[in-house]
Amino acid sequence: MSELKFRPYHQPAGGWGALRASMQSLRQQGILSEGTALLLKSNQAEGFDCPGCAWPDPDAHSTFEFCENGVKAVAAEATSKRVTADFFARHSVSWLAQQSDYDLEEFGRLTEPMIYDAASDHYQPVSWEQAFAQIAHHLQVLDSPHQAIFYTSGRTSNEAAFLYQLFVREFGTNNMPDCSNMCHEPTSLGMPESIGIGKGTVTLEDFDHADTLLLFGHNPGTNHPRMLGTLRDAAKRGCRILVFNPLRERGLQRFVNPQDPGEMLTNHGTEIATHYYQPRIGGDYAIALGIVRYLLEQGSLDEDFIDTHTEGFTALKKITLDTPWAEIESESGLSHADFMEIGKIYDSGKASIITWGMGITQHKHAVATIQMLVNVLLLKGNIGKPGAGACPIRGHSNVQGDRTMGIWERPAADFLDRLGKEFGFEPPREPGHDVIASIAALEKGEAKVFFGMGGNFANATPDTRRVHEALRHCELTVHVTTKLNRSHVVHGKNALILPCLGRTEIDIQNGQPQGITVEDSMSMVHISQGMRAPASSQLKSECAIIAELAEATLPDSKTPWRALIEDYDRIRDRISRVVAGFEDFNARVHQPRGFHLDLPPRSRRWTTPSGKAQFIAQPLHHITEDRFIPKSSERVFNLMTIRSHDQYNTTIYGYEDRYRGVSGARNICFMHPEDMAELGFIENTLVDIISHWTDGERVARSFRLLPYDIPRSCVAGYYPELNVLVPLSSHADRANTPTSKSIRVTFHAVSKRDV
Ligand SMILES: Nc1nc2c(c(=O)[nH]1)N[C@H]1C(S)=C(S)[C@@H](COP(=O)(O)OP(=O)(O)OC[C@H]3O[C@@H](n4cnc5c(=O)[nH]c(N)nc54)[C@H](O)[C@@H]3O)O[C@H]1N2
Ligand SMILES: Nc1nc2c(c(=O)[nH]1)N[C@H]1C(S)=C(S)[C@@H](COP(=O)(O)OP(=O)(O)OC[C@H]3O[C@@H](n4cnc5c(=O)[nH]c(N)nc54)[C@H](O)[C@@H]3O)O[C@H]1N2
Ligand SMILES: [Mo]
């Protein structure tokens, strides 16, 4: 890490900066020439699915879609650096634990299974057979299968996810927390109540037909850069693009497509947002309610649609008209004039799409907010027609597919019925633990084994200190992984690291290369074929790891585990009989580009209990009243934890948050210049950040304040460094998603004497 530098960035997103950063990342991983060839295979019909984001691939598949952060994700996996047994012999786990997240990632790809040796405090090589026997032993001696936790991160393929949930359920529990719990769980919970399904209703093509886009709380320039191409095309057509974000994110303002020579030459690019609103953090429920109020007062509703397809209109109308504009404005942080402008634009649109990301889901009232956004769509009949619909922007490249395959702590009864019938066992029916409940169970000692299928549980979760403490008490922690991360050095009494193939690598089973499948953010299911030689000959695929572990753990299982992994078509055949919508899976997925899952709302079929779409609303004051406000004599701020441009969740690629002008360090916090002045702070003031919650205070030490264009009383800093401040018990109502975008904090300047 070098010194912190802060210089506002005035260039467009993309362009030369993106090209330079991509080349730099290939060079850093020692794969400059190979990497370029490899990238041409990413997101192509014949290639592999980019392990970056879940944004769909365009149908016109001859063009290579350039994306800087996709390059970083591929380069990270394809790196020439290796972590060998010799590396672990040289470095103790205590030493590793002192290294930064960036360093752990940079050591390179893991090459063979390792087991923790407490006597020497080193990881040592272990054979795959012994590794599986160890895990099987720890699982078999548990008093109950519910004492084990099986976490999943969202890169796991459909095939691996399906085998994994089968193994876990044959073992006897639904304790399957996943990264979704911390991500789009409020979407998965709120949308089915409104329209019957928990997924987006649009396809990529709809973006070509929309005349109005409302973008809430996500940052495409960094987190789904290929979306910028879609937004650029929309902007060029004259589509109105309204952005709602407390920060003025570069990628939402102007974009230069690095593949457009003309744009690169002038470096001017395309304006993305036609209207940019900077609400208060957490002000989105009020924004959506304000749009509803405008429509009720001055708009033209789609009355046919409302009559034929919906229920709950009268209640929505009453709740909305009972809420004074003044309340809506102060809660949202937008002015009356803003609402008149937004309302007029939305009302005049013929086809509108609403998108949302973590700025909406990681709040206490996330479910209610999503349902109010759906109300906005329903009032104008903006679901089930071309160019219109709801578009939650998913995170991990297969997080949506994992849930479809049954990675869920609360599986539907009919799914369990089919699973049990297909594999001849009685699946457990009681709901399992989500992420928050898993942490509680680990803390109480009720859970003793933690198994992670990818991801970085120790750093992705809230309340870092408590989570680390809980993980250290485990009898056993196991991680299936490609690279080293914090979760491997914050380990249980016994610990194993199982290295697996990445998505870019060729997976040979029974002498034949195998493809896996994924489902993107818009419900397209397609095949992904690895192209590179594996990082080490000792790696196993995730499917093989699960099958062999299942054989070791479940001697009485009727499932032919070994036969299933000899040919992944066999896994897909099983999926086609268990998972609704996957009939004829093999035939359909081998078509170029795969297939689109049926989404009933696209044809205005509502799979809600009454068969109608539901307007769901609650008064604004319900949402504001129960917000925790600490009794502090100091100024209290609302903190959101966000991603820099140079990270993939807990994986830190570097220290360049280019579009926000920050480089060299990550321990920063953005604050409005007038708030800084009021508190007597200047740029670079070193502060401790203290979060306040009903159970006490938490502290993040030594952060630098930077003046930034952010609403008053709102502040922002990076995840995962600030996760220490997120209280375990502060989470979205019903969905339990940690409130990573809404933490009550105060600031203490660290005096020179303290440093
Ligand atoms: N390169 C890269 N790509 C990624 C990831 C990554 O870390 N790096 N992560 C992947 C994953 S798992 C996910 S879930 C997605 C995440 O993608 P995003 O949803 O873009 O995630 P965040 O960076 O957390 O950004 C949230 C955005 O919401 C805004 N925001 C915060 N609070 C509020 C609010 O109250 N209201 C509104 N309107 N806006 C708000 C912030 O200013 C920020 O611009 O990206 C995926 N893709
Ligand atoms: N404060 C705060 N906390 C947050 C968030 C936030 O915005 N703010 N965002 C939340 C969100 S949206 C999410 S999705 C979670 C993310 O939580 P996770 O999914 O648990 O975290 P990641 O950092 O994506 O996991 C990265 C690790 O996955 C492993 N990995 C990479 N590729 C593969 C592979 O192909 N196979 C296997 N088996 N392993 C692989 C590597 O070891 C890598 O270190 O974090 C959540 N936590
Ligand atoms: Mo996510």
C-alpha cells in the first residue's frame, strides 16, 4: 500500500483509464499475453461465463464485451502465482493472519488440500482421501445434523449447487446460509408477495424498448460495467435515465466505450443519467411513495391493468394520500420540485424499467421499499409488456442460479417433495439457519462445524469481531476455495482448505471435458466451458469435491454420487426432474446461448395466493419511527459501506478507487465538506468511527476523512473494513439482510498523542 491520495476524477468512466487498468492487472498476474487471448473467450457462446458479475450477455455474440472489472476477475483466477505446500511450510498461520486481505489474495492460487496442525501452527499437505475422512468424521460425531452449517457463495455452478444441497439435505439439515442472505434476500422475499416470483421480470432486450429507466442504489461503472454498454445505447436513443444515488457515481454520469474508436479518440463519450438525484441514505421508500402520490394526484394510471391484474389499490391510495408531502420530502431528501419533475417524467413514459442494487436491499426497510417500487410499476402497468419491468441487479455471477437449485435455508415444500422422491430419502422439513442465525448458533456453540462452498464468511458478514470469535470456537472449519482469504486464517480448532478448479479452467471427468451452467440476473441459463489448464494437477472440481465428500460421509446414501460426476449431463438430468422450469435441461442448454426460464409476470400471470398482483404498502411513519437513533451528544451520521472500484467483495485487487479519485489506501470515509467544517475536521483528519446500537458501541480505528459530494449527515466508506461497525442484530425486517448501508455512527478525531 502506498500513501493516500485524493484527487477528484473528471474523466468519463471506461475509456483509456479502463484499458490501462486492465492491462496493469494482467501484467500484475503475470499473464499479459495469455490473458488477452483468454478474455476473448469470456461470455461467448463457446467460452466460459465471466466470474465477475451477473449482468447478462448480449445475444449478438460476435463482439467481445470489454469490461475492466471482468478482466480483473478473470486475471485473479488465471494468475501465474501459486501458493504451494512449501509456502505454507515457510509461513505460520499466525503470520498469515497478520497479512492484509490484499496480500492474502496476491499470494496466488492454492494448489493442494491442506490441514491445520495446531502444534506447529502451520497448514500442512493432506491427501484428498484423508481430508474427506476427517470431515466425514466430524460430521458423523455431531449429536444432530443441525450442528453443522453449510455456507455457499454465489459463484458455485448450478450442477455443484444442486449436488451440494442434495448432500446437505441427505445429511439431514437445511442449514444452508448463502451470500444472498446479505445481498438480494429482501428482493427474494418482497417480490413474491407482490408479483409471485422473486426474480427480475425483464430481459436485456427490454432495455432496447424502454423509454424511461429509474436506477436505484447501484453502481454499474464498478460493479456491473457491462451494463454501461446497455445504458449508453439507451441514452443514445433518447431514453430518459433517472438515477437515485446519494453519491454522484462516475459511471452513471458519462461513459466512453473502450471498444468504440471514435469515442476513445475524443474521450468524450455518452452522458448516461439525464436526471441525477442525490437522496439521503435510506430515503428510497419515501421516493417511491412520492412517485405513487404524484401518480394518484396528477398522473394517468393504467386503470385496466389495475382492475384486471391487481389487488390492494384502495389501501395503497389511502396510505399514500394520508402522507403529507412535507414528510415525503424530508424523509427522502428530495425537494417538491424534484418530485414534480420525476413524477411527470415517469407518468409520461410508455415503458419503464426500475433497477435496484445494494443501496436498496441493505436497509432495515428493504422489503417495504422493494414492494413500493413494484407498486410504482404496477400503477402504470409496467410489468408484462415490452420495455418495462422490475430489474434487481444481482451480484455474484450465479447467485440467482444457486437459489433456483435449492441453496436456501427455507426450501419450498414441493421442491423437497420432488427431491426426496428422485433420490429416495426424506429431506428435513424444518427451516435452517440463514447467515445471521448461523452466526448466532456458532456463537452459542450450537453449531460446531462450518463448511464454506466458496466465499469469505469471516469478512463478508457483519460484526467482524463477534464472527471471528465464533468461528474460532468451531470444532471444524472447511473451505472449498481458489485463493487464500481471511476465513482460512480465522479458523476452527480443526481446519481444512480444499482447493478447487475455477470457472476458466478445463474440468475433465472420466476423460471428458465437462461444462457447467449458470443463470444470469435475467434468468438466462447457459453453459460455461473452462478453457485453461488447471492451476495445479491436484485441484478438483466443486462437483467432485461434493460427491466424494458425500460418499465418505453418507455410507447409506442411495445416490450414485460417483456416476453423477462422471458426466455432468447426468446431474442435469436429475435437475430436470426436480427443479421446476428445467424440463429437458440438457437439450435446451446445449443450444447456443442456452434458454430463458419462464417468468409468469412477463405474460401477466401472477403466482400469488389470489392469482393477482398485490399493492403492498405501509405508512411512511412506520418506517421512520422504529429507526434506532442513539442518544448521543455528538452529531450522529448515517454510514453506508460500499465497494471501491478495485475489489470484488472481500477480494481486494488494489488500492485504486479511480472514479472517486481515491488511491493508495482504503481506510477512508467520505463526508460532506460542511459537516466536516462544523465538526472542526479537515481533509485527512484521522478519526475513529464509532457505531451506536442498542447493545452498545463498536469502533473502527484510524480512518481518514475526505470531503465529498454526499448529502449532509450521510457518510460512506469501504466494505469489508467497516464491517466491524455493523451490529449483528441490525438487519432488514423479515429478510435478515445486515443493514450494511445504514449504520448510526459518530466520529472522534484521533489526536497526535493517541497515534
Ligand atoms: N467489480 C466488482 N463487481 C461486483 C462486485 C464487486 O465487489 N466488485 N460485487 C458483486 C456483488 S455480490 C454485488 S451484490 C453487486 C453490488 O453492486 P452495487 O449494488 O452497486 O453495490 P455497492 O458498491 O454496495 O453500491 C451500492 C450503491 O448504492 C448507493 N447507495 C447506498 N445507499 C443508498 C441508499 O440508501 N439509496 C440509494 N438510492 N443508493 C444508495 C451507493 O452510493 C452505491 O453507489 O456487484 C457485483 N459485482
Ligand atoms: N458491510 C458490507 N458487507 C457486505 C456487503 C456490503 O455491501 N457491505 N455486501 C454483501 C454481499 S452483496 C455479498 S454477495 C457478500 C459476499 O460474500 P462472499 O460471497 O462470501 O464473499 P466473496 O468476497 O465474494 O468471496 C470471495 C472468495 O471466494 C473464493 N472463490 C473465488 N472463486 C471461487 C470459485 O470459483 N470457487 C470457490 N469454491 N471459491 C471461489 C475465494 O476464496 C475468494 O476469496 O458480502 C456481503 N457483505
Ligand atoms: Mo452480493
